[in-house]
Amino acid sequence: MGSQDASRWRFPDPSTADRDGVVGLGADLAPGTLLHAYRQGIFPWPHPGLPLPWFSPDPRGVIPPGGVRVSRSLRQRLRRSGWETTVDRAFEAVVAACAEHHRAEGTWILPQMRRAYVQLHRLGHAHSLEVWQVDELVGGLYGVGVGGVFTGESMFHHATDASKVALVDLVARFAEAGGRLVDVQLVTDHLASLGARPMPRAEFLRLLRFVRDAPVRLPLDRRPAARLAPATVPSTA
């Protein structure tokens, strides 16, 4: 690890997290701190009035390769939208759009968080997935790659279903690159509808330790979203 990757902090074992998944409070958002945390299965999630909390929830929300669920309506969107997707073409714009998208609910993507992930991106560890309508950014997501695990941090849409398309495309590209798991942190109803499922923390951490040094690189080329439409109609509406 280079000097930029070194952490002056050491986190407790994630298995010691409390019932809410909190591992500890404090530390900083330096690149080395973030990398050390993600390599241990820990991520930051700011809460108003508290020193910076670090989480490792049990269970963990994950989408395995081939595990994404494409509804009939999303399948139609993929085929008819004319959208295209890219990787790392507009990282800062994606993070800014995610922050704005979640502003009404009290975004955790504070200015210091934005700066931290932009720095991590410049070092090659954080990545964005963009969805384009010609040259207009209509959706996307960003997250952190740790070998064979990609942890999604946030997503946004300016057009219906564009964030879903971003996630479907991420899962496809990551699987193609040899990735083993897309980590969505927590299973919400929205993410469950796209195929996210709970994984016991102990199982997630075992897999992470096994694949976190794998040489996985997301393909960066511009691709049509229509390629992601499955050949057959799934049973879900």
C-alpha cells in the first residue's frame, strides 16, 4: 500500500458492532481511512449531532452476479429508452446529483463526504456508473470497489427508472469483470425489488476477505442499455 493508502486509524472487529450495526464513532475521511474501512466491511454514514458513525450491518444487503431482477416494466424501459451507459465518465456530477436527489430526506452526502469520495475516485478506488440520454445525464450511481466486491453508496435519477438501469448495468459489468458481489449495504423495499437479498454479516466478511485483493476492473466503454433486457419476460410485474 502506498502512503496515500495508509490509515492512521484501526477499526474494531465488525463482529463487535452493536444491534444497529455501529462499529465505532469518529476517525476521519482520509483516503487511507476509507480504504481500510471498506476492506474490513465497514462504511461511514453521517448522522446529525453525532461524531462520524461507521457501520457494518447484520445482515448485509447484496446482489450476486446474475441475481438482479428485471421487472416487465423495466425490461420495456431498457429496450425502448435509447439510453446508453458509461463508467467513470462523470464521477463528480453523479455524486452531486445523488446529494441533491436525497436533499429532502436530509442527505448524508455532506460536502466533506463529497470531497472524500472524489479524492478516492482520483486514486482509482471509487467509481461511477452513468446513464445518458444522448449527452444528458439522466441517472447514475457511485461506490467503492474493493477487489471482487463493489459497495454502492448512492444513486439518483432524473428520468423514470434511470437509477434502476444504472444498478442493472453495474451488476452486469461487474460480473463480466470477475466481480463476486455488489454490496448495497441494506435491503430496502426498492432494492429488494431489484434482487437485493440479505446475507449474514459473517458470510459477507468471509467472502470479502477472500476477494478483496482480486484484480477486478470495471469495463469503461459506452454501451446501449437495451443489451440489458432479458430475453424472456420474468414472472414479476
